[in-house]
Amino acid sequence: MNHVIPVPPQPTVPVLGGGLFPVRRIYCVGRNYAEHAQEMGFTGREPPFFFLKPADTVLPVADGVIGEMAYPPLTANLHHEIELVVAIGIGGRNIKAADAVRHIWGYAVGLDMTRRDLQNDMKKQGRPWSIGKAFDESAPIGPLHAIGRTGELNRGAITLSVNGAQRQSGDLSDLIWNVAETIETLSNAWTLQAGDLIFTGTPSGVGAVVPGDLLEGRIEGLGSLQLRIKQG
Ligand code: MN
């Protein structure tokens, strides 16, 4: 080893019951629930698509703890997107949907936090979304649950409340591309590796949060993720 600067820390996500999952890449699926695509101004019939966040945007929140996220700079419209996160344990390319489940290490509740005003500016100009999606702490995530404990998750309620009032509500069975199809489609474009996380898309009801707000995301079988927005 002869690194010329200190090696940056390896981002990790705690596993429920102990251990750490090292994060390699974060893939995100856009417009994977029809009603959310419609609220964003689309028909809900276009195929979903992908974007990425850097691995070090994860903001791990331990089980039973209220995490803290600093309100990020340059935005006046920070949005919540509750999402099922799939952790890849065995990599591969050109994975068939029928074989996808054996590549899954586990699942978590995640938030694809979005600077919606910046994302919308970039969309209008036909520019990349990175500044709206891939900023520091933009991927809060609860503990990973091993698939051996949860079984394969293909249905179940996915909800998000802010200060106790429900904002988002859907069911995993409403995904346009289910998890297996997402893994197949992703692995045709990139070689998936152990350590990859996939944020699978958000149901309708996205909206803004401000400092002081308490978010609680829930997915049936995975418990909850609690996050307080702090002054930036
Ligand atoms: Mn999203």
C-alpha cells in the first residue's frame, strides 16, 4: 500500500442483529410507481430508468434511533421519497429475473432525499440531475434485514409520515418493475457487485420538509426509519 492521501472511509450500513454491510454503489430507480410518475407530470406508462448516488451519501440510522439529517444547501424544496432498498450480496451480469432472488443479501427502509427545485431546474435544461439527487446525506437508510429473516419481499405496505401525518402510502406490489425485474434490467447495463444498494422507487405523495420535521418511513416486515431534519 502506498496511498498518497489518507484512504477515505468505507461507507457501511449496519445490519440488524450485528455486522456491517460495506456499500459499493447506490443505484436508484426513477418513476417506478405509476401514481408517483403521474404526480411528477408523466403518464405512469413510461418504463422506469436509473440514476446513481455516491456510496458515501448513505446516512445510516440505527434501529430504534432517531437519525439526524442537516438541511442541505442551495435548496428551498427538500423532498422525501420513501423507498424499499435492496442490498446485493452476490454480483453478476445479465441476471435473469427468475434467478434474481439469490443475488439479494437483504432489505432496508431508505429515503431518496431530493433537492426538487434543483432537480426541476436541471430537467428543464436537459442537464444531469446530480445536484438534485446525489448530495451529501441524501440517502438515509435504516438497518439491513437479511433475506433469511424476512423472506422475499414482493408485497406489503410502504408509508411515510411527517410529524405524525401520513404523506406517502403504497404497496410493494404496485412497483412497475418488481425487484427481480429491476435486478435483471440493471444487470444488463452494469455488472452488479456485492455491496451494491438499489433504491427501488417511491410511491405517490412526495413533498417538502423543513428543519424540525420528524419523518417516519415504514415498510411492512422491515420496521421503521425515523429521521429529524436539523438546521443546515
Ligand atoms: Mn426516488
